[in-house]
Amino acid sequence: MDFELTEEEKAHRKEFFEVCKELEGKRPASFVGFEATYEIDECWEYHLYCAKEFAKRGWLALGWPSEYGGTGTMMDQVLFAEARGYHRIPGFDIFGVQMLAPTLLQAASDSIKKKFLSPIARGEVMWCELWSEPNAGSDLATLTATAIKKGDEYIINGQKTWNTGAHRSDWGFGIFKTDPAARKHHNLTFILLDMKTPGITVRPIPYMDGGAPFCEVYFDDAHVPAENIVGQENEGWAVVNLLAGFERSGMVEIMAMFHELEELVKYCNETKRNGQLLSRDPIIRNRVAQLACELEAARAIAYRIADLQNRNEMALMDASAAKIFYSELGERFAFFATDIAGPYGQVKTSRWAPVHGAWEKAFQECFVTTISMGANEIQRNIIAWYGLGLPRMK
Amino acid sequence: MDLRFTEAQEILRKMARDFLATECPKTLVRELEKSEEGYSLELWKKMAELGWMGLVIPEKYEGMGYTFQDLTVLLEETGRNILPGPLIPTVISTFPILKAGTEEQKEDLLPKIARGEVIITTALLEAEGTFNASGIAAKATPKGNDFIINGTKLFAEMAHVANYIICVTRTNDTTPPEEGITIFLVDSKTTGIRCEVIPSIAADKLCEVRFENVTVPKKNILGKIDKGWPIVEMMLRKGAIAKCAESIGAIQTCVEMTVAYSKERVQYDRPIGAFQALQHIMADMWTSMQTSRYLVYKAAWMESEGQPCAKEASLAKAYVNEVYKNVGKWAVRLHGAIATSYDHDIPLYYRRSKAADIAFGGTDFHRELVAQEIGLI
Ligand SMILES: Cc1cc2nc3c(=O)[nH]c(=O)nc-3n(C[C@H](O)[C@H](O)[C@H](O)COP(=O)(O)OP(=O)(O)OC[C@H]3O[C@@H](n4cnc5c(N)ncnc54)[C@H](O)[C@@H]3O)c2cc1C
């Protein structure tokens, strides 16, 4: 067993960190928490700028086959994620680059790959995910929005919701019912669509903190070309499952927390309460150390997943475990940091806020990882049913 | 990066697993708990034939010349099965000899350890129960070519059957606590040494060792006078990682047994494993096992590579201590009453989770080390 990176990997990692560090210097002060990408105009601009910077280095196509402009390896993807997380840099479209691209590489026809991959690699087209509906959340396959084929088009009607960045993105990938008569799981098609298509209305939904990271998307006779599908018609469910497997391993969030831990340590070393530095309080020392332990454990399992993926091995159980663990660690971190800050734990980004208001933000943003990408309870079901072989709930 | 076991490690694992399954059944574990010695000489000799005590001893001293990481691979299996006896005390006490022993000490002792002829343990803790140097009060006073040791050591595992005791003493109390520590290799038959087994949760024969005017020749000092504490830290670090590896094995058994039982035990007309309340607990048990596992593997790898890893060792120990206790607790809970009985295997593991937590430093001790390592002033 060997945790050592190769000399080449070390050099790449160094470069990823250097570039991200430089980009950090240009980050707008309003960029607090990753959801700011979608919430604030100047943050979205910054996201697009970083995407271009990454694209020109080939970093949005790490590990892709060379025929589609790929550079580097799967391991580079992991190292790059570490750098982006630690320096808290957007520019990496989680929908397009992280999830859709590998899905297309595995499941799409040649013409779809040719058409869509290179704009993703160039950082030119941003994507959103159009899956959830008001009445189809965890049990996504019960969705009702329809795409009925007519000639060489699908005509889409219905409503999607909670779609992150739908108001900013150029294209969306969605899952729609294409055969209302067929049985569950064999009636859905995975469709790629231009968000400017007439008949699509996007309405931002305010998140609890007042920002609007996600939207409702209405379809009213929206016509999309029938060729823009991934996989077979009515077999989109398999594509959904494939894509869900490329959702975040958590490396970005974990490394972002490492940086936050450093800030937390600094805060404790500089902040006095009751005549004593917080860092001298044994209870605080103990709790900060506990967070450090959990964070390192989260990173260790993220490496385990990377190691499996590098060999093209399934990481189903570990990926679910990692997702549960890092997302709930995010909650614990937010609760703890806002505790330690005392009355300042409630202050939004402003001159009174510790660490630019990152902790107050985290207290609200922690649900992004616990609820989305398959709620943690669903991840526990996955481990129990598919991993441990326990009887499946009907 | 390649996080798989090497082929040689896979062989070691399999061999250990098969060997322990036949040679160390739970009936023997219970028997040994109740016995005075706490280990089986017959089993010990067989382990020596497999090279376990000499695993990390270089070949020129009749050892196997394996790495520290290999040792942790073996210990994961001993933890998985439970192996009572002085393997960990002996192996961990071998490190100071390897590191600080004279050539004469090495040539004399290491082959005997490898052959299973000698059991060694370390006497560190005292009345205060702390793993910090400040807790060392046992005094060693120079007298001609000898030192005279006086004091009482506690929780020295298997000291009652040990041939040698590595005794951590104070030789200077005018300096900061870490700077006046000297380590002696003491023949346990020396007059003035008295040993008594302390009844404990895992019945793992932790001893009180009393030193009353015990004369030890100067040449039995390991390392230098007053400079012994870094060696203790090294032992604690290696011991912590070793204990973590053993715990990972034990945690895995707890998870596997619980999952298997939940598929068999029927209540309300269905296997209890069909209840989602229990499924999610088992998913959490598995998750905490797997997050522990790679944390420990990383620390073991760093230690094996000779990289500084005081931080990683403490991160792992502080984390795994809590995981083992909690997984053990849930294993009992999910089995119900049956796992509260002495004759069930689960409580063997549950009880050991508390002992494993304490050995080589408890959670709060290691969290404090982590706090220092991450820069809290
Ligand atoms: C910040 C954020 C961003 C999002 N972004 C997107 C996006 O870009 N695109 C998109 O399509 N969707 C997005 N979503 C939606 C997300 O995919 C859903 O919220 C998620 O699938 C859960 O569905 P739900 O919210 O309807 O909850 P429900 O499915 O109604 O679940 C409610 C509760 O019941 C639990 N539960 C449900 N089923 C089970 C079960 N079988 N066993 C045990 N417990 C169960 C859940 O875990 C949860 O605790 C986003 C959500 C959030 C919070």
C-alpha cells in the first residue's frame, strides 16, 4: 500500500495549487461559500473567468481520452479538486465538467460527444441539471414532466425545480417522461436542451439566506431536437444512475474545510474571551482537534475513492459513505465555528463578521451537500441494500 | 498511489486469518481471560514459527525484516479474530532496542524475541495515569556502575510473564519533565520487583509492577541518560498506530457479525435487518469503519516510510478510539440481549474497545497532541 504521488503528479499538484492561489487573489470579496457562484453577478463573472483560465491549460478535460482534447489523468482530477477546494475557486462547472462530460464519454453517441464535449472543455458552455420536480424528489423516477416525440423533435411540458444555476446556464440536461404508458424506469429519456429554447421559463427561488442559487423551470410546449438525447429513448434512467455516480467525491468541500480549519485555528489564536485566548481553553482545543481528526478521515476516504476510480473499479459503497461523512462533517463544522464565535456567529458578511461571514453562511449552506446529490438517508439505503445486502424496502 | 495491499501483504493476511481461525477460537480467548497467564505458550510458539514476533526485526538478527506497515497488516487480523497475549507489548517494546540498543543488546535479545523465547513489555504509566512525561516519578539513582530504581508502575501489559521490562524512569527532576527521563532494560527476575495483575475490562493482564531498590547495571540503559523521552514518544506513536490497526480488524468483525445476525433474526415476521432504523445504523457503522480504515493506513504508511507522522498517528488514534467504542456499542444494541451474555462473541470485542481506547493514549490525550500539531497556541 502506497500513498505516495509520482514525481509527475507532485509537479501537477504544485501547478494546480499555484494557479488557484493566483486566482484567489482576484476573487471578489462577495464570493463567500460556493453557492455564491450562482447568486451574485460578479461571482458568476469570476466563475466564467476562472473557467477560461482552466480551459486554456486543458484542465477542464483532465483524464478524458485524447481524441476529445483530454489531458492528464484521473489522478490529476483529484489533485486539481484539492487545489480548487483549498483556495475556494469556482470555474469548474460541476454539472458540465464534473458530471455530464464523463457521462457523455461513456454513454453518448459519437455525434453527441463531438457536439458537446469540446465546448465544455473550452469553458464556454455552462450546464444545469433539470431532474427534480415538486412531486419527485428522492423517488425521482415518479417524475411527470413529459417530452413527447413529434417528427424530429420532442415537445416538453411540465415543471422542474431546485435546479441550481438554471438562471445562468446555457444548456441543461434533463430527464423526462417520453412514454407515459410504459412501466417505471423504462419510460424516461435523458435529454440535452438549450435553455434559450422558446417555451422555457426560469424563475429563481430564494434560498433561506436570501440568495438565489437555484430555480424553478417551467416547460410550455418547448421544442427540442430529438437527436439531443443521451442513451436510448425510454432508457434514460440508466443514464441518470451513471451520471449520479460522477457526483462529487467531496474532495473540493473537504479541502475547503481544511482551509476553514486553518482560519478557525487562527481565530482561536487571536481571539480573547473572559481574559483568555480561545486557543487556551481546553474544551475548545479538544473540539477543534476532533474536527481535525474527522476532516483527515474524510480526506482519507476521498483518496480511497480516487484510488478505486484510477483503476476503474466501482466505489459505490465508499462514495456513499464519503458523501454522508463529509456533508455531515460540514454541518458539525458550521455548528461548531458559529458556537465558538459567540454572538459574532450570527453575523453576515460585514465588518463585524469573523472570517468574512463564512461561518454564518456555512450554517445555512450545509444543506446543499446533505440534501442534494442523493439525500444522506438515501445514501444510507444504498450502503445497507447494495453494500451490506440487507433486505430492500418495498 | 496504490492503496491495495501488496501481494506479500495479502499472503500475510490470509495466513494470519486462517491460522487464528483454527488456533485461536473464542473458547480459548475466554479461557485465557480467566487464566492467570493470559496467554498460551503453545500458541506463542506457533506464532514464533510464523515469524510474528520477529516480523520487524532485521534478518541479521533472525527476524523477518518486514516493514512497520506489514506489522499493521498482521495486527488488523489479530484484532479481527482477537488474540490474547503479549504480541503487541513485545513488538512495541522491541522498537526501543532496535532504535537505541547497543550492538551487544541487539545480538543478545533480538534473536530470542524472534524465536519467541523472550517476552518484553514496557512499564510507563504511574499513579497519575497520564501518558505525559510529567507523570513519571519512578526514580533511578546512580550508584557506582549501577542505578537503583524505586517506584510503582501501573498498567504494564503482561508484565507478570515478561522476561524483560522496559522501565521508564526519572533521573533528573530539576529539568522540564521531558528532559530527565531515562529508559532501562530490566531483567524481570531482578530482586525487588513485584508484579500483580490488575483486574481489567479486557482481562488483558495489565500489571502493577513495584520496584523496590532494584539494581540495574548502567549498561542496561537504552539510549542516553536523561534523554529517554523521545524514545517513549516513538513507542507511543508506533503503539498508537499498531493499536489502531488492531481496532480496525475488531471493528470489521463487529460490523460483519451485526449485519449477518440482522439478516437471520426474525421479529414482527421479518428479519430485523429489514427495518430501516437498523439499516441506517449499520450503514453508519460501516461508514465510520471505512473512514477510520484509510486514516489508519495512511499513518501506518507514513510511519513505515520513516516520515514524521506524530500528527497523523494522533489523528488516527483519537478518531478510531471513539469509532471502535461506538461500533461495539451498536453491535451489542442491534443484537439485543443475547450480546449482553458473557458467552457471546460481541462483548469480547465491546470490552476490548475500552482497553484499546486507553492503550497508548486515550482520545483526549491524542486530541491535545492534534491541537498542538494544527497550531493552536
Ligand atoms: C441546494 C440544493 C440544490 C439542488 N440542486 C438541484 C439541481 O441542480 N437539479 C435538480 O434536479 N435537483 C436539485 N436539488 C434537488 C435535490 O436533488 C432533492 O432535494 C433531493 O433529491 C431530495 O428530494 P426532496 O428535496 O424532494 O426530498 P424528499 O425526497 O421529499 O425527502 C424528504 C426527506 O425524506 C427522506 N427520504 C425520502 N425517501 C426516503 C427513503 N426511501 N428512505 C429514507 N428516507 C427517505 C429524505 O432523505 C429527506 O430527509 C437541489 C437541492 C438542494 C437542497
